[in-house]
Amino acid sequence: MGQLFSDASKNEDNGDLVSSFTKYFKKIKTENKIISQETIHLIELHLKNGNIQGVNSVINDALKNIDSIPINIAVTGESGAGKSSFINALRGVGPEDQGAAEEGVTETTMMRTPYKHPKIKTLTFWDLPGIGTKNFPPKDYLEKVNFQEYDFFVIVSALRFTKHELDLAKAIRFMKKNYYFVRTKVDIDLQNEKESKPRTFEREKTLKQIRSYCLNTFTQNNMDVPQIFLISNKHLSDYDFPVLMDTLIKDLSNQKRHNFMLSLPNITEAVIDRKHKSMQQHIWLEAFKAGLLATVPVVGILTNDVKKLKVKLNHYRVLFGVDDASLEAIAKDSQVPVEQLKKIIKSPFLLETKNKETLEEMLLKCLKIFASIRGGPLASGLYFRKTFYLEFLFLDTVTEDAKVRLRETYSKI
Ligand SMILES: Nc1nc2c(ncn2[C@@H]2O[C@H](COP(=O)(O)OP(=O)(O)OP(=O)(O)O)[C@@H](O)[C@H]2O)c(=O)[nH]1
Ligand SMILES: [Mg+2]
């Protein structure tokens, strides 16, 4: 990463710029890219032609688009199937938290209700009434819930899928929209099976049976079998929830992928790593753009930079669930003392000055840490602002914190 910036800094030669840009995006897997292949080609073309303004405006537009494009996800299913719980899980909100979708055993959701993601303002989940409880043909139902507004549908079911839901799935496809079938409460199925057959119970066998049962429903109704995700809203890192997240990310367009990725709960190391990759590209693009436009190298770090860096660091801590409020909530859920969690994470101290130490000295120390992590001295005379190196350092540290935090609480939730 640091290496690429050194390469890219030689921007008296456009060939170097093109190759470092190409090299950076070549390394990133297609399903993780936050800008489309067309955008990448366009930037390369402008770079080859020495059209710096063109590059700047393409990157600017791409980043603006990523940050502002709305993502709308519809969640439907029978009453009690676990729609609200699923939405709360994806929003990283507990049922008793402020703004949670109301969970309960009575039919609580009678109309479509939007729930914004607390950290990603462009992402909205729509809690839709189950089709079975309404006497509509699927097409009318879809019209009534404004189907064209959603990126995709999630059809949630706790038992078998009903005829209504299968018809709804057909109608969604007919309207050229995508859907995913989610079978919730598998933890309860497993528990029941274990209690009724304590001697012969096998977890994998039971899960396979549930899956075959769901799949058969489709074949019996002469429908193409979709991918089915068995999940528990109470144990997100188990079963198919992580696979579901990967599938949704893969299917979303590049421009929506970044924010959806950042919205996901930090429940596995794989998710944390993917968030890191996504955020790294965002910072890289900003740094690349800033570097192109800089006419003189900016050596020092300005007071205003420090303010901005503080905001960035805080933002990363929130996204990766290691800010103070998240740590306190996790501590409560996992019954691990919050002090224990605060002791093992490093990011809060990155921008904390000790007695007598000036901010400039402290930032220099940060840069030294970064240089030692990256295994080499920082290239001198960079056009790339040092603040970006600090952003990379923040991101790396926060990512590591999120993983350490996960390991500390994993077995306890
Ligand atoms: N054990 C377990 N309980 C779940 C799961 N999903 C939901 N529940 C519980 O099932 C009940 C119903 O869940 P909700 O999320 O309120 O269901 P809903 O689909 O929103 O229901 P309506 O709003 O009435 O349409 C609640 O008590 C949830 O806590 C799950 O995967 N496992
Ligand atoms: Mg509900």
C-alpha cells in the first residue's frame, strides 16, 4: 500500500501513474472492488492522456456516488417469521435499543416501515407486511409496497414457505427484481430436534433436512431453486448468515457495495477484513486524487488536519464497532467488563497526546509506527499528503482492534 504511493508520487511520468493505478486495482478481487471496471478504464485512459482534471473529476464523481446513492432493502414474510429481528440484526441494533424494529410474538408490523441504518445513513431497510396476512394477489401486493424502490427483497420464513410466498417470489422475478429466501430460527429447530432425539441427534444432518425441505418446496412448485439461507437471528455468526452477507455484497453494484459492506455487523474476522479492504480503497482513491492535484509537497501536518484526522479515526472506530458506545453495548451483551475490552484495544490512544508532547510530535510518532509496520522508511518528497498515511494507520489499527475485540467476546455472546 505505502509502496504504491511511492510509485505514484513520480507523477512527472504518466506511465508510472497509470501502472501504479492499474496495479493497485488489479490486486483487488472483482467482488471487493468499490468502483466499476468501466470507471477504472476511464481513469486509466485519462491518466494515459495526461488529463489530470479528467481523472480528478471521475474519481470525485465515483466517490460522491458511493457516499450518496441510496440502498433500499425490502424484508417481507409471515407474521412472526423474524423480519424485525432480521432487520435489527443487519442494523446492529438490539431489540431493546432506541429505534429498533419492534420484535414480538403478536402481529406488530401492519404497514411498511422504514428503518435507517444507524451508521450508514443511505441504507434503509423496509419492514413489509407479510403477503399471507393480506388478501392481495402478489402483483397488487408488490404495487402497494412500491416494489420498484428496492434493490432486492428478502423473503423471511420460520417454517415452510407458503404458496403465497412462492407466488410472491415469482412475481418479484417477473418484475425483474432480485429476492433471497431466508429461513430463520434454525437454532430453535436444532434445539427441538436435540430434545426429542437426544441419542441420534446430529446437527449437520438436521440442517441438511431443513435445507432439503425448503428446496423441495420449490421443485414441487415447478420453480427454479434459489439459494436458501438458514440463519438464526440470535446467533449471527453461526449457520448461513455470513454466506448471505457475502452473497448480497457480490450481487450489489460496485457503487452500492462499499456502504453496504461498511454497514455489516462486525461478527466475523472475514467481514472485518472485507470492510478493511473496502475502506482502504476509498482512502487510496482520495489520496490518489489529492496527490494528482498537489503542486507542492505538503510536508507538515496542519492544525486543521488534526481535527479532520480525529473525525476520521472516530468514524472508523464507529464503523468497526470499537468506539466507546459500541464497546459498552458489547460488554453488556457478552458480560465481559468494559474495562477489559478497553484494555485490549489500541485505536483510542493513537491521537492522545502525553504531557508536554505536541500534536506534531505525536503525529510524527504515528508515522514512525506506520513506517515500521509497512517495513520501510517513508519515501521523501511525496506528493501524497502524510495525513493519508495516518488514515491507513488508523484503519489498520481499528481493524486489528475489531478482531481482538471479537476474539475476546466471541465465546461469550
Ligand atoms: N430463537 C430465535 N428466535 C427468533 C429468531 N428470529 C426471531 N425470533 C423471535 O421470534 C419472535 C418474532 O420475531 P419478529 O422479528 O418480531 O417477527 P416479525 O416477522 O417481525 O413479526 P411481525 O412484526 O408480527 O410480522 C420474537 O420473539 C423474536 O425474538 C431466531 O432466529 N431465533
Ligand atoms: Mg415485525
